[in-house]
Amino acid sequence: MKEHPIVIAIDGTSASGKSTAARLAAKTLDYAYVDTGAMYRALAWYCVNNRVDSDDPAAVARACRLWKTSLHCEEGRGRQVRLLIGGYFPEKEIRTQEVTAAASHVAAVPKVREWMKKKQRECIRFGNLVMEGRDIGTNVFPETDFKFYLDASLAERKRRRQAEGVHDNLAARDERDSQRAAAPLMVALGAFFIDTSGQTPEQTNRIIIAEFKRRQAAGKKR
């Protein structure tokens, strides 16, 4: 009997280091990496390009229902699952300030989160996954035994953002994410909490891999 693919869920606040941690864990384990935040940014980019008002939930939900997308697992720089729009992935475009601002509004639309959940669960067809976001362990794959939640002090997260040349209001973003009606940001039941303040990405990765292996071994003994 074929084993069901493993999903490692890595959730956390903005600039907590979850993207880097997820990439490193996926590379270490040779799993496919999924950045769910990029999926919401892709929709925000689509809305900006098609003049859909990101502040209009009904218009955003309609755009999400109608846009033409497909999932693709890229093999070149480590295995990464991407959401293509008309066969194209706007890698640089989704990181602009305009798209970043629109993404937080787009991500709060309940119908969008329903659509994204279905699409993200489809990623399992590419095999074992390391999936990062804000509701993976609570909403997308709540059944997984491998849940992690990353956070860091607000001062540390601000420093990281500024080093990237980005000036986000992280406190406001945290409040928006944790108070939205659809799949709010929270620590999933059974998640392993990691405070990444003062840690290097390699240190965080070692903690994640060690805990993953511990849980995997414990599961095999049951």
C-alpha cells in the first residue's frame, strides 16, 4: 500500500523567518516547497493588472473564480510548487509595493481563502511537501502531525524587513491577520513553537528537522 504524502506545515508571523526555514527544510528533506503567500500575491497581481479593486471583496472573489491557473512543480532550483496564471509565474512582479499592499486585502476575502485552500490541498499530488503560510496547520492541512509555528520579537522582525529594504507596519499586519474572519493567523493545535529571535536560518532548520524526525519516529511506534 502506497504511503500518503507527508506535509510539513510552517506557519508564522511576517518576517519570522518561515519562508527561509521552509525552503531549507524542503531542501534538506528533498520535499517540494510551497509558498502559499506567493499564491495570494499572484491573485493580487492579477487584480492590479486587470484593474480589479482589491478593496471590493465581491470583485476580488469573482476574479478568483474566473482567472485561469494551473499548478506546476519546478525542478530547477530545488523542487518548488508554483501557481501559474495563464502558464506564467510573475516572480518579480508579485514583490512590488503595490502588489504587497493589495495582497493583504485579497487574502482577507473568505471566498478567496476557500478557493486557495482547495488549490493548496491539490499540491499533495507532487508528493511530500513543506508548505508555509499563515493557516496551513489550522486550515489547509490541519490533519498533519508535522506543524510548526515561527515567531520573533517585533524589533527583530522590523530589523529583518528593513535589511530587505521593506518598511511594513508589522504590528498592523499581525492584527489584520489574527483578526480576520476567514482562517485567522493562530498557533495550530499541536504545533511546535519556535522563537527565531537571534537565530540563524541554519539553527532554525536544525530545530525543525530534529523535531520532524522525532515526531516521525514516534508516529511509526504507534
